[in-house]
Amino acid sequence: MENKKLDDNLIKDSKRFAVRPEGHGRRKKIIRAICVSIATVLTAAISLLFMMPIILTITNSFMSPTEFAANYGAIFATTKSGGRQFVSELVNLKFIPDMVSFSQYATVLLKSKDYLLKFWNSMILVLPIMIFQLMVAAFAGYGFYRYKGKIRGVIFFAYIILMLMPYQVTLVPNYLVSNWLGLLDSYWAIWLPGIFSPFSVYLITKYMNRIPISCIEAAQIDGAGEFKIFTKIALPMSKGIIMSTGILVFIDYWNMVEQPLILLSDPERYPLSVYLSKINAGEVTLAFAVATIYLIPTLLVFLYGEEYLVEGITYQGGVKA
Amino acid sequence: MMMAGSNVKKAEKISDKKIKRQKLSKHQKRTRWGSAAFLIPSVAGCALFFFVPYLVVIYYSVLDNPIGKHFVGFDNYISVVSNSAFRRAVTNTGLFSAVAVPLAVLLSLLLALLLDNKIPFRTQFRSFLLSPMMVPVASIVLIWQVLFDQNGAFNVFIRHFGFAGNIDWMKSNYGIVVVVFLFLWKNIGYNMILFMAALSSVPQDIIEVARLESAGRVKIFFMIKLRYLVSTIVFVTIMSLINSFKIFREIYLLTNDYPFESVYMLQHFMNNKFKNLDYQMLSAAAVIMSIVMVILIVLLFKAEEHFSKDLDG
């Protein structure tokens, strides 16, 4: 090993000294530096573009209603008679408000309790789905890893297809079952299909398949049963993927739109994702503050779990399990 | 997987299995059933909420209506396929996925390669690019309205360059382009970290050898790195495909039930059929969609198998 390295260095050196004129190395370095700086500037520009909507949401949430109307009136302002009221002809995209005002937050948090209620609805809808989907999926992932029976391939393929389907394809099945079980208009109609969604099963199975079988065999020799192997070996080893899948599931259901609109008839029980986008013109000046509050849980989940998100997928290889 | 190769291979496999079965000890049998037990909650739930009702959907698709229950064969399929709204929806959705998904894969791969250079603030850039993922759908809708309305910021911006700038983008033929941008903005970050992870797991010694053989960066990428990225590319394609269907949320919130023609998606069609209680049409459309997806996935897996066959790990 040492020798090989030495040889390599020798080859490199001989190349540098023999073939190329002096100063070439420096030129190469300069070119490399230019490339890196171009890459940095490019990435920075793209990052800025990507960050724009989020910055806009947060800074504009500190805008007073009058300033909001002056800047965005062209789009949102609607008079009570229904006609458009043109405060300004055009939108004026503004990143920093003239005057920082907390009036939006004051109204949202203190006066109109509706938003907080919807926020709470969102929480109640999402958390059970996230927790139980992960639990069911962790079991199933281990099952797919260990079970080598004939129908395994068929079942897993069915899961992949099901996972790929847009919600509208599963809409009728979903509606039918909810109807049979009498779950319509209750959160159960959203919770149960969410809990059994195959998405996290797919991700976790893919990861668990990478656990070396020797770990399992060693545990078996020590007399551990399947359940013990699962809790003591497979689960700790897949902590990263379970966390990162959890983030994806949380973000996905935090933004659900179709399910509540179809399965719940009472708008009082809608989550904030639906309610906020149907915000009426009179309250649109609050929209950015509500959106910012709505952003906080995702932000927290993201800040807490970003590392998992990045490292959890590091070992993901093939798609097929 | 289940898509076996030649018949010979199949025969070999079967005989292998037979031998294995004979050798299966009592202990192994117990293990097999023990491991199958872990699958039960998920499989039972999926069967109850998705697979069994899906059979009902297939049943509905060959009936005249769910109440009368007259068998009509493929009539529903024929009327769906000849429906002009359905065709419009299929064209739009197909076009969108065919453009947006490869773009999302390609651009995120390029970004990952860009970040793979040793540029400063790498982790920060990574977080920035990942951040659109967490913006709630409702604020996206708000901001996209501010940007692409007739009086929106984008029009104001392009007026500086002498364009007329009075198009209401979501209600024009360019609506779909706006949606593609929205999709890319939202999904590229996650795809990018998938690629970054894959790039970092390419064996360094192989690259080192190639470099000594004086292979250029481009050659190294195409001859070595790309081979190791095949399975990640397939994975990213699958994730992007899922997300390309999920972009309907934003389209729906921006445009409601009956949007401008260019952004009328398959999901709009199905949603509206559902609201009109036209279950048999919806079921036929759903079955067609599933068949297309099965074909697509089988092709994708075949491609993966083909491109990564002489690669271990």
C-alpha cells in the first residue's frame, strides 16, 4: 500500500516535471479557482431564487394591512359588492415592509380564533398519521426484509404501484370503504388510509434490505426471537431512514388538500392547508402571517431533522428490494 | 425480481427453491412465519383500504351504473377514451410528466455535481435549495398569485425589458410552463440531496485509477459515476413521478375545478367525475391510469436492470 502510493506520487511528479513546462501547474490552479467561483456564484443565485418565496412570506407577514393593500391590492382587493377595487394598478413586490407591524399577528392570534382552530385541526390530522404510518411501515419493512416467501415480490410490486397512484385513483376505493365503515365526515376517514399508505413502507424496506444478514444470524445464534431482533437490531439501525421518512410524511400530510375536501363536509373541521387557500378577500391581509405560523412546524421538523434527511438516504441503493 | 429472465433461469430457480424447501428445518419455518407476521398490519390495512376496494372499482368500470348494475363490457372504457375532456386531461398530464420529471432529474443531477465541487458554504446552499420543500402549499399559492397574476410581479418585471406583460399566466397557454417551474422549484432540492448521497458513495479508488490513466472529468462522469448512479436515477424518477402527481394540489388551489385548458389535468377530470357521481367513468379512467403506471414501472425496472447488471453493490 505504501509502495503503491509512493509509485503514484513518483508518476505524478515525473509527469509534472518532464512533460509540462513550468508554470502550467499555476495556470491550472487559477482555472480551477475560476471554475469554483463561477460554481459558487451560480449556486448562490439559484439558492436566492429558491429562497425568495419563503423570505417573501415571512417579511410580508410584518406588513400593515394598508401597506399590504397598497402593494398587492391589484390582486386580492375585492370590494364587498364583488367587483375589484384597484388600489394600485400593479403589484409591487416588496421584500422589506416600510414599517414593521405586528397587526397581522395580533389579529390572527387574538381576534380571529378561526385560524388557530384550523391550525389545531391540522395538528390533530397529521400527527397520528405520521406516528402510526411509521410504526406500521417499520414492521412491514422488517417483514419484507425477513420474509422470503413466494408472494413477497408480488406484494411489494403492488405497493410500489399503489404508492405511485395519484390520490384521485384511490379516491373511489377510499370513499367506498369510508362509506362502508361509516367513517365519512370523521377524521378516521383520513387517518386510516393515511396510516396504511405504502410510501414509507417502500422507503424503509429499501433501507432495511441493506442490513447485513450476518447481524441477524449472530442474534439468532444468541437465541433472540424475531421481535427482539427487530427491536434491538433492525430498528436502531434504521433510525435515520425512519426519521427522514417521518419528515417527508409530515410535510406531505401537513399540506393535504384533496382528502378533507372530499371526505369532510364540515368546513369547521378543515385543516389550515385547505382553509388558508380559500381565505376570503376581506382577510387576505392576514394571509402571510397565517402562512408564516403555518410554516413554523415544518420549519422545526426540518431544522431538527435535516441531518437525518441527508444521511438517512445515503445508503439507499437500488429501487428494487 | 418478479420479472424473470429466460426460461432456463426460471427452471433453475424453481429447482433451487424445491431443494431449499426440503431442507427447511422446523426452526427456519418458524422464522418464516414469524417474519410474515410483521407484514400483517400493513398488508391487512392496504388490503382493506386500497386493494379490495380497488377490485370494486374494476367491477364498477364494467357496469352501466353502480345502482342498476347492468354489465356493459368495455362501454365505459370506450366512452372515456372518446371523451374530449379526458383526452385533453391525458395529453396535459402526460406532457407535463414527460417534460417535468426528466427535467427534475437532470437539473438536480447538475446541481448535485455543481455542489460536488469543493465550493464554500456547501451545507448552507444545500439547506437553501432544500427549503422550498417545507413551504406550505397555501403560501405557495399566495405567492404564485402575486407573481403570475395579470397584474403580478412577473409581468411588472418583464415590462422593464420591453415586453407587453399583460398575460394572466395561469389562464393562458403558458399556464403549464408556470406549473413546471413550480414543480421544479419545489422538488429539485430533495432530488439533489439524493444525488449528492449517491455521488459520495461512488468508490473513490476507481476514480483515482481513472485519473491516473489521464481520463478527463467528463469521461470519468460518463464512464464511471453514471454507472453507479443508475439506481439512484431510477429512484429519483419514481419520487419525481409521485410528486408530479402531487403538484395537482397547487394547480387546484390556484385554479379550482375548471381551470384554463392548458392546465386541465387528469386529476381535474377525475375529481369532477367524482363530484358528478359518475363513478363508472371515473373507475374506467382509474383502471386505465393504473395499467399505464404498471407498464411504466416495469419498463423503468427493466432499464435499471439493463444498465446496472455488471455492477456489484
